[in-house]
Amino acid sequence: MSHTTSKSTVKERADLALNDEFLRKAVKFTTERLRGGKLKAAADHGNWDDWRERGRQIRLHTIAHLDYYLTTFANNARANGVHVHFADTDVEAVQISLQIAAAKQAKTVVKSKSMVTEELHLNKALASIGVEAIETDLGEYIIQLADETPSHIIIPAIHKNRYQIAELLSKDAGETLAPDTTILAGYVRKKLREKFLEADIGMTGCNFAIAESGSMVLFENEGNARMVTTVPKTQITLMGMERIIPTWADLEVMATLLPRSATGQKLTVYMSGITGPRRDADADGPEEMHIIIVDNGRSQQLGDPEFQELLNCIRCGACLNACPVYRHIGGHAYGGTYSGPIGAVLTPALKKNVAEWDDIANASSLCGACYEACPVKIPLHDMLVSLRRRKVESGHGDKIEAAGMKGFAALMGNSKRLNAVLKLGRIGQKLVVRDGGIRLKVGPLKGWNSYRVTPSLPKASFRDGWKTLEQEIRHGLTEADPAIQARMAAAMAARGKKGGHQHG
């Protein structure tokens, strides 16, 4: 079952996830392992923040000059014999892909490493013209069998444990497979080898595109992308337009940041640089290569001071592993292709549809853990606040919440009014306070008290006790050393003069 419907709210989807014990345990286990690995890898590397800043500067520079680097990349790729296509929308990107498949009379496509094809729902489009698309990365293959969408940028099947995976693969195999990772991986490996050899087209995403040489680079741990890019006669690479970096020297920085941030590895197992189709002297490789550069809402962020840095993302998934919300609810609760903090910002930004996607910006505690984890320092927590502000400014805010904030402002802006309400509250709470707390699950307290206890109002507030405290302080000062009293009096006098100047 697909979990990407946006008809339900993020809260409703989160409630489903919170009641799924298998999902919660699986997501918690894996994200904690990945987060711990990333922290250790960063500490072992040393000067991690210096590398983060270097990565940020590379991405800032590239995005600021994106038109230049895209043109440079396209020209160099074409000089290498690559067919380069630009797609403004998801519809155009799909149409170009289908046209290539039809021209090649393709029956099967093997795929690897591509969140963009998930964004475009390309598998479904290929199926509509009779082309079978087969995911070859283990996690993606599992998700495809389950008829679900990825729950994580790096580990798409993060929400499933080995028993659930064994059940899925056993159905596919027609026999019972033990829930042993070696056995399960062995079954998938054997089946996919046949698919690699039969496929008409190989399709991948792109981690980085090198402008200076027109090359595209893939990071992976399984080796499937190498099979996809060498065995089939035709290769199609779909890349987001922001995936450019200027030079191979810049790749060194990204090859240091991405694996450590994603999985805690010093290096990814396979890093493939592909510069054009097969040449006469090459032992393998595709006879024809296409690169489809996809916009699909990305260019809308250019020139936007609040969201342009969103295009700096290198899709490592570190923000997901650090986010306390994602670690509890997994990826499907976000309702789109991209999940976690990056998805909560990227989905509304790409869709430009506040009415449909405004609620996922609320799936955050704004703790800033995503910023601390991001290898290129994207201020996702600030962007989430900006999204919430734009939601209200566009007229899609919660009217009850708006009324509540007006009431709160009126209350806190008048001390007499506040004191009166607090006194009434202390009297009224006697009906609902039990053991020092309020556990009632009605009205605005329902959501909060479902997982925690609202503390009761104290018998006396700090404001109520201030007069007594002030007298105690004054009494303590009279007993202090005269020299100390003189210095304090002078300091208070100086502060008073300074304050007078500021307010005069």
C-alpha cells in the first residue's frame, strides 16, 4: 500500500505510525545506529565544522551561479556524446523518458539510485506503456514488492524489520526464506542478475554532476548502479538541476562529507564517475546515454533569501536521523517523496501549494538538530518557521489558533488582567488537579495530555512573591560591606543613566 497520499493530515498519518510498534522499533534502531556512526565518523575525521563550512561554500557558490554551471555541464556532456535534455516540469521529464523507452522498444528497465524517479512517479508511467521497471537496490526492491514508497532518502526500507522482509521475499520466491540477511540478500542478488542481463535500458539518479568535464557521479554500497550503467545498451540518468558541482576537486569535499553524514562510512563502497557512453576502446558501457536535467519547482527557490539554500542539499539523510520527530514516526507520515526535516521544507517548496502541504511544516520541534547534522549547514529550522509564517500570511492559518494568540497577547499585555486570570485559574483547577498535575484529555489539553501531564498552577507565582523577595534582598544589602554597597549603588546609578539615554 502506498503511503504518499496527502488527503489525510500529517497528524493523522503520525498517529498511525505511533501505533505501529514494528515501525517505531525498526526506525528507532536504524536511525540511532546511523546517527551514532555519523557522530563517530565526524569526531574521528577532525575539523568537521571546517569541512562543513567548505562544503557549504561550494554549494552556495554553485547555486548562485547555477545557470553558468548547468550550461557548462550540458555543453561538456554533449561533447562527450551524451544526449542532454532539460525538463521544466515533472510531466516533461516523464514524457522524455517514455519517448526514449518507446524509441528503443524497451520491455524492461533496471533502476538504481534515484529519488528523482520517485518524485516523478516514473515506474507507474513506464508501466502504463508496457515497460517493466525493476528496482535493483535491495531496499528499493523490497519497497517495490511491498507496493510502498521509500521511508528514508538513504535507507528506503528503514521501517521494516528482517521478519517482514523475509515474508515479502518468501511470497516473491514462492518458498519460505529464513529471516537471515545473508539468505535474503542472496536470493535478491540471484534474481536481479537475470534482470540486469535482460534489461533494455538502465536508469539511475545522480549524486553529483561535474561541470568541468560533463561527468556524473554515483555513490553506492551495493554495486548495482555499476551494473545498471554498464550492461544495458541504453542509459538514462535523471538528475535534479541543483546536483551540479564545479570541479573534480570539489568532489573530494563532497566525498568526505556525504558518506560520513549518511552512514558513518569514511568512504562509500562504490563511487562511479561516468563521462559519456561507451567508446571504441572501452570494454563495457552503454552505447547510448541520456541525461534528463529536472527542474520541477527547484528554480522557484532561486533568488528567494529564505529558501535558496534549500538547493544546497546533498541528499545524505543526516537530518532525518537526527530529527526527534522522524525517529518516532518514520517517513510515510510526511506524505510525500521526501521525508524528515528536508522533506518538510522541500515538498512545499517544490509543490508551491500551501493549502495542500502546509501541515508538514508543523511536524517539527524546531530544536535545530537538523542544522547541526547537516553537512552543508542548511538552516532547515529557520525555513520551517518561514513556511509557518507564509502559511498564516497566505490565509491558510488556523483561525482558532489565531484567536487564541490574540487572547494570549491581550492577557500578557496587562498585568492586572493576568493576575485576575491566574487567581481564577487556581480556584478552577481544584476540580481537575490530581497528584499535582492535570491529566484531563479535553479541548486543547487532549493532544498534550495524551503523552504527558500538564503541571498545575502553583499556589503563589514568582510575581506574587516578589515583594517579599525584594524586602529580603534589601535587608541583605544593609548588612553587606559598605564598600560593596557603594560599588553596587554606583553601578545601579550608571545603569540608570544609560537606560535614561536609551529611552530618552
